[in-house]
Amino acid sequence: MTHSTLAEDPAPTDPVPPSDAASAPDAASAPDPDPTVRTPAQAFDALYTYAAPDLVRQAYLLTGRRALAHESVERAFHLAWQRWPEVAVDRDPVGWVRAALYEYATSPWHRLRRAHRHPTAPGDDAESGGNGGSGGSGNNGEDGDDRKALHEALLDLPPAYRRTLLLYDGLGFDLPETAAETEASTRAAAHRLLHARAAIAGRLPELSDTGTLHARLDSLARAVTDPALSPAPVVRTGCERRARFWTRTTVAFTALIMGATGFTLATAPTRYDPVQAPGQRVGGVPLTSGPQRLSPADLKLRDRLRALPTNGPYRLLPLAY
């Protein structure tokens, strides 16, 4: 496939050979350091300078929002700098950054942000810039209408379908590579690609040919004005500042939780005291009173019993009353 704005050339790699100083018998016999070996910061800056402009254009095709495309690229490179030992030895550092970029750009949380609710139409003055000219046809008005129609058709696709179409028909990946980068099976990636092509062709029948679709995607990417990216040292500094901020926030939050836990342990009761139930008015119980008044028969019996001896065998015998 010919080189286009969407597809990057393989990123230059700078493998760092292991030092021979430890295994050498003395320092004098050690070889001179390779002048082409770069420091991690220099290697990161070279990767950023090489890949960031094309990644911004790809992110714009994926999201339709210029501000979100710039933000996604910077966040992806922030993550790459945080994990630079892993990215530096990856066989495709640009692919690593692109995968992180696509994951961030297609996050559904961006729909809740007011700044990214409405898509940004592709610019029509890009042909006069450094990247324009070869991607479109002669009529700027027709090109603008065609780009707008393709732009709207892309944004109507589900994010997974849009990503698969961009990787396969835009960047020229084969199906296994597309499936691997989208973390899907080859069959699922093929179905997504077919459905995306069918949806695009249903709205724009002239794009049923894959070659025409690739050319139009490239033309749409060229319509994006050259992004004003931050310098690589600024990106690295911002990443480090962001990491320090979150580290301090995590430490402060952990200290707050530990303080609250210690205060709770110090002030918590050591035993359980049951709560007394509140008093309630009870009804339907008769009022307490003294003994009932004796009847005349009861008084006569009481006097007779008092007159009898208190002991003797006749005390146990029943007497007729």
C-alpha cells in the first residue's frame, strides 16, 4: 500500500545494546559508547515528533472532534512515558501508543463533557497547507461536501466498527493485526468490517469500492489542519507533573483514611450498652386498691375463729357452721 497521511512508516528504533563494561577485564578494553544510542528522553521525543501529527489525524477520524483528538494523543503519550521501559522494547512503539490513544478516544465518558458533545466539521482550507493537494480531486467545493458526507457517515458508526474500518481500510492493516489491536477475534473483526463497509456504502454508494474508500479516508485526514502540538519536552514534563499530583493525592487520601480509622478506634465504645426502651402508656389494667370490705357473715366468722383456742386436736376437726 502506498504511503498516506493515515498510515505511518515503521517507527525508527534505536536498540540499546547491553554495556560490556561489567564483563570486560578492565575499563581500558571496554568499547567506546555508541554515539547513536539515545537516552530515554531523546528516544521518546523522537517517537513523539515522528508519530504525533498522524495520530492526531487518526484520532480526529475516530472521534470527529479536534480538541478531543489532541487531548487523546497527549494522554496516550503520557501513558507511554510512564511505561517507557515497556514501550521502548515493544516491536511497534507507534502501535502501542495508537492502541492507548484509541481506547481513550472512544471512551463513552466523553459524551458527558460539554466541550466534546458536538463534532467539529473538517476544514476546507487544508489543501493550501503542507499536507494538502494530493489527497483530493480538483473541485474544493465538491471535496468539502464529500468529506462532510463521509465524516457524518463515519460518526454514525459504532465506535468499534469505526475503529476497525479505520485500521483496515485507512491504515492498511491485515485482518489478524486489526483483530489483535481491537482485542477481538478475527471473525468478530471481519463482521465489524463488513457491517461498517455496508453502512458506508448504503449512504455513499460510490464508496463500495475499497480503493475509493481508502482514498477518501486519506483525503478526509488531509483535510485536518496541521495540529499545533505541544513540544515533546512539555509533554514529558506534563506527564511527570501529573504523576506527582496523583501520587501526592493518593498519599494524602491514604493518610486521611488512616487518621479517620485511628480516631474511630480511639473513640469507639468497648462494650455494648443496650438502649432503654421509651416508656409507653398502658391501658385496660384495673387500678390498684386495698382489700375489699368484709360482709357481716365474714365478720361473724372472723370473730368465731378468734374466740377458739389456737391449738388442740379439735382444731383439726371440721365443725358445723
